[in-house]
Amino acid sequence: MPTVSSEELAAAAGVNSAKLRKDFSYLGSYGTRGVGYDVEYLVYQISRELGLTQDWPVVIVGIGNLGAALANYGGFASRGFRVAALIDADPAMAGKPVAGMPVQHTDDLEKIIEDNGVSIGVIATPAGAAQQVCERLVAAGVTSILNFAPTVLSVPDGVDVRKVDLSIELQILAFHEQRKAGEDLAADDVVPPVAAKQPRKGPDGDVPAVMPA
Amino acid sequence: MPTVSSEELAAAAGVNSAKLRKDFSYLGSYGTRGVGYDVEYLVYQISRELGLTQDWPVVIVGIGNLGAALANYGGFASRGFRVAALIDADPAMAGKPVAGMPVQHTDDLEKIIEDNGVSIGVIATPAGAAQQVCERLVAAGVTSILNFAPTVLSVPDGVDVRKVDLSIELQILAFHEQRKAGEDLAADDVVPPVAAKQPRKGPDGDVPAVMPA
DNA sequence: CCATCTTTGTGCACGCGTTCACAAAGGCAT
DNA sequence: ATGCCTTTGTGAACGCGTGCACAAAGATGG
Ligand SMILES: NC(=O)c1ccc[n+]([C@@H]2O[C@H](COP(=O)([O-])OP(=O)(O)OC[C@H]3O[C@@H](n4cnc5c(N)ncnc54)[C@H](O)[C@@H]3O)[C@@H](O)[C@H]2O)c1
Ligand SMILES: NC(=O)c1ccc[n+]([C@@H]2O[C@H](COP(=O)([O-])OP(=O)(O)OC[C@H]3O[C@@H](n4cnc5c(N)ncnc54)[C@H](O)[C@@H]3O)[C@@H](O)[C@H]2O)c1
């Protein structure tokens, strides 16, 4: 029976082995003292706890540059996600195949969500349409949203939103870049715990929506 | 003179006003007691500290579905980023215009980086090519990398990497989704501080690279 | 069956970030 | 000029996650 110790896993993941063991203990994971964790059993347990054993239907709304790229991305299926539908407001796109699947019109959004039991929606529309699309998704039964539009969505309690803002990613890199360049000249300036490393999210989270676009 | 109080900003950003004030104090930001912060001055100070007043040339390597979408994205320019070049290994793509800019071949990668003084690179190649591309970028002088390929890049000290893994974003949503569904049946199960909200990144950070794809 | 060795599971302490709370500062009206 | 009101800037307390350290558990070999 192939096993791994918390020490090995921790080294591979670059974390503390005690933290790893403590985390596993929350899952009720059973290791064997003196031996370690049964790899197969562990993978299964984590997969189940993370929801990877289920098949999650998702819809992508806004099939433009980004939406089409997402639709073509094969990396979702391998993690248990199935693109159930592609939805766009442009009548010219309706019926047009993208990634081997016909684009459907927003008129049918509610029906699509319900028929497929979709609870996760991806928004890749322009910023101006995002809040409205979000509200329709939520009203139709979606309770988790991945938002690519540069807008802060407001949603009722019980709905999760994660925002992917690529500009902010670049900004964070630029920030550190500037620091690297500057520290030669101005030794120790200000800014102690500002903008740490890469913990990415909070309910809203890190980067306050204070800056203009 | 238009001003904002820390209280107003905090409410808008959904954070604690004291934290916001303390953060501003690190920037040496000067507010006026009894009044608040001068909006214009504040925006300028934060922009400068964040490096938004500079023009950052970036290159995108791997002009496929995702790379092309990024190249077409207008949201970067407005934050001070300029796409200096699009680079792809496919000879058939060389010279072909994407987003009004000719795609250049990877053969010229080093020269492009140096000529344009690029310090930030975006990797949108298949996972298999990412590490190799990364090494060439770093060797040519790039010190910050935004990685979209589902691979953990290893880089020398002094080089920053941020990874955007869309599958993990969906997984986190699915995880909470499962929790929502499950808490009706099994009241309070396990898992206390597992998978928090949306702090997204650490040097490597949140999600240990333990799970198989 | 006992001794020994390895590795888990976890109580506890440390450290850090967040939040509270308030004195000081500045504006503004009288 | 004086007093009042608002809001900043920050010292200090709190809370939480992380890491340490160890007792208990189980395997393994004699
Ligand atoms: N392209 C990128 O790399 C990138 C990067 C970061 C963020 N974004 C953001 O992602 C979003 C999409 O970007 P894009 O480049 O794909 O834009 P795009 O203009 O190419 O595509 C937008 C699509 O949304 C559709 N649409 C508009 N209103 C809609 C509605 N109400 N309902 C349904 N569909 C609607 C349009 O018909 C279009 O097909 C934008 O908000 C953009 O800021 C894009
Ligand atoms: N498309 C998405 O929405 C999406 C989402 C998440 C992650 N990703 C990841 O982003 C990467 C790109 O995805 P895609 O859908 O654009 O793939 P793609 O196959 O459409 O594009 C990849 C491009 O990279 C080029 N390329 C290959 N090897 C190269 C090299 N050594 N140097 C330079 N260019 C090279 C190819 O010629 C191609 O144009 C993949 O790693 C994918 O897993 C994509």
C-alpha cells in the first residue's frame, strides 16, 4: 500500500507539516501512525471534500474574446466541471458554434439554468452588463459566480462571488517590480505589511475597490 | 476641495475604517482631521505607490485562445500597462496581426525583451512549454511573471510569479456550493477554517499543489 | 510478547494582522 | 479668539492562524 508522510507532502507543497496534519485532521482523514497516509484513500477523501467527485454544470455568459477562450479551455472538464451552455446577448451569435457547442441567447437564460440544474455561473460580459447578468443568474437559481468583468457585483446573502481581475494581477507584479527598482536608491522606505504575497481572495478581500479604472 | 473620510471609503470597500487609515498612514498619506482625505491627492499618492504612474511594457507569450483574448483586452492600457509584443512559437502565426499588432516568433524573444526594456511577462502557452518559456524570459531580464498555464514555475530568487488558475477558482466555488447543499442534511460537520474566503495568493500560497489534475 | 522506532494527532504558545478606542489636530461657526 | 464638532493617526488589546513539541498509537523486528 503506497503511503506518504505528512513530512513528505509538506516538503512538496512548501508548507509546514504540522499545519498539513492539522488540516487533514479536520477532514477526519485517518493516517496511520508510524506509516503515514494511504495515498489512494487520501486523494479520494480530499477530492470528495472539495467536491471534485461531483459533476458541476456551469454556464458561461458573454461569449466574446474571453468567454470563447474559456469555452475552448479543456482544463475545466478534468476537474469535474462541465460547460452546460454558452450564453450571449448578441443575436448574431445565437446558434453559432463555439467550442463545438451552439451559443444560446440570453432570452433563454432562466430556462437553461433550470433545465441543467446549474448553480455556478461565469460572467465574461462587458462591465456594464455584469450586474444585470448577475441578477438574472441569481434569480434563476445560480448561487456561485466567477466574475471576470472589472466590476464589484452586489449579490444577496448566500451567493458566492469570486472576481478575477487580471489588471490587478499585473498591478501587484508592477508594485513589487517598482519596489525592486527603488530599493537600490531609497534603502528602507515606508510600506511594511502592504500588499503581501499571493493569498488571493477574501469575500471581497484584498485590494479595495478604491482605485479608478 | 472634494474629500472623502476613511469611514466612507471603508464602507465602500467593505473593510474596517481603522485598517484603512492605518494602511494609508504607511504611505505617508496626509489626511486632514475633521475633514478627511483630499480625493485627488490621495488617488495620486496611491497610484504612485502602486506604480500606476509608470508605463509598464509587458509581453504576452503564447498567442492562442487565451493569449489572443488578453491581447485584445483594453483593460490593461487603462492601468498603465502597454502590450509591447506578442510572441508565439508557431511559425504560421509569425507576422499575423492580433489586436492590431504582428505576432513575433519566439526566436526573437530575447531581443524583444531587451529592446523594449520589458520586466513583466505573461505566459499563456500550454503547460508543457511554460517552464521553458519562463526560463528564457528570466534569462532575458524579465523579473515578474503572470502565469496562466496550470504549472508551478520554478524561478530564481528575485523573480516574482503570480499564477492564475481558473480551475481552482471554480473548485473553490464548488467547494462552498457543496457546503451549502450539505449543511441542510448534515448540520455541523467538520471543516472549521478550511478554504476561507477570497484572499487569493501567497508566494505559492493557498491551495497546495497536492491534488492531481 | 515486548522493545523500539516512526509518524500521527493535537494542546499550547507565539506572532501578526485586525480592530478598538481615544487623544490630538484641524475646521468652522459664533 | 474661543469652543465645539468631526475625523485622523496610532497605541494597545484582541483574536486567529501557524508552528512547536510531545504523548499516544501503531508498525516492525527480535
Ligand atoms: N479579454 C480579456 O483578456 C479580459 C481580461 C480581463 C477581463 N476581461 C473582462 O471580461 C469581459 C469580457 O471581455 P472580452 O474581451 O471577452 O469582451 P468582448 O467584448 O469580446 O465580449 C463580450 C461579450 O459579451 C456579450 N454581451 C454583452 N452584453 C451581454 C449581456 N447583457 N448578456 C450576455 N452577453 C452579453 C457580447 O455580445 C460579447 O460577445 C469584460 O468585462 C472584460 O473587461 C477580459
Ligand atoms: N483558454 C482558457 O480559458 C484558459 C483558462 C485557464 C488556463 N489556460 C491555460 O492557458 C494556456 C493557454 O491556453 P489556450 O487555450 O490559449 O491554449 P492554445 O493552445 O489555444 O494556445 C497556446 C499557444 O501557445 C503557443 N505555444 C506553444 N508552445 C509555445 C512556446 N514554447 N513558446 C511560445 N508559444 C508557444 C501555441 O502556438 C499556441 O498559439 C494553457 O496552459 C491553458 O491551460 C487557458
